[in-house]
Amino acid sequence: MSLGALYRRDVRLAWAAGGGGPVGVIFYLAVTAVAPFAVGPNLPLLAQLGPALLWLAVLLSLLLGLERLFQADDEDGTLDLLRLSPVPLSLVVLTKAAAHWTAAALPLIAATPLAAILLNMSPKALVLTLASFLIGTPGLALVGAVGAAVAVSLRRAGVLIAILVLPLSVPSVIFAVAAVEAGVAGRDPLPPLALLAAASLVWLVVAPLAAAAALREGD
């Protein structure tokens, strides 16, 4: 199976199995819709917390479907064929992470303007949040691939994946929220955005190798 065919197949399966698309968007908007009730009628506070709430909602939404990222292939024998393929397993991991990002993260980014309205965010905060999503969510997808690879042979591994992925995602969330807050306050958002990009680039190098090693150990 070529990497292009694997990518298209995984995007299609993610949408069909509820790991992305409408299900993720509904969950994302549901989380952001509940937030105003928790914060109360304080609109300035809600707008201030908006970027952090959106990032938490995106992080939780991206966990949907991670359990099946490699597990479905392990169950039907496809993963064994991928292990024996001449294509490096790290490139297979990178392709599947890209498919997960396409199926799960892109619909969330598209739905973010609506979520920003629910959180009373300013246009500037929205633009900066969208920029941080485009830079940071690929790193989250790669981190998720590592967690999914570690738990590939386990059943009902969703909680374990969350335990593995959430702590590793903290730096990206911190840098992203710091960038939005700096821009809204009139400071330069580029330094935290650069750190966010650096975090994603580090995961671009580390995650495929780590996930491939975990998949080989699970053989």
C-alpha cells in the first residue's frame, strides 16, 4: 500500500468511525458551549479565558479516534503487512498522523469562529488562536500517534492514551495560549508562536521514530 493510499484510507475510515469530522466538531462546540455557564455572566472574563478554553477543547477533541489509529490495523492484520513493507515504519506513522490531523483537526479549526462567538472573543484573539491551531495541532496529532502506538495491543486503551498524551501536550498549550494573550495585550506574539512551532518540529522528528519503535515492540 502506498503512503498516499494509506493517507486517503485513514481519512475516510476516521470520518466513518467517528474519529473526526462531524462528531469531533459537535464535541468541540459542546465543550465551548458549556464554558459560559461555568464562568457566568462575566463577559470580559469569558473573553480572557476563551483561547485557553478553545485549546483545551481542541486537545480533548483530538483524543477522539486515537484509540483506533493503529488498533484497527492491528486487529485485521494490516499492521503486520505495514511492518513488513519496504516503506519505513516511521513514514507510515507520519502518514497516519497526518490523516488523523486532516480528519480531526481541520474540521475543528473550521468550526473555531463559531466557538469564538460563544466565548465572546475579539477578532484579533480569534485570528491569533487560528494561527496557533495551524502551528500547534500537527504536534498534538504526532503526540497522539505516539500514545496510540504504545497502547496498540491493549483493549479499551482510551484512558491510557489520554494519560500518555495530555502531559506531553502541555508545552504546546502553554506556548499557544501565551501567544494569543500577548497579541491581545499588544505585545509581540511571535516569540511564543516560535516556541510553539519549535515544539511541533521536535515532535515531527521524535514522534514517528518513537511510535515506530513502540509498534515494533508490540509485534
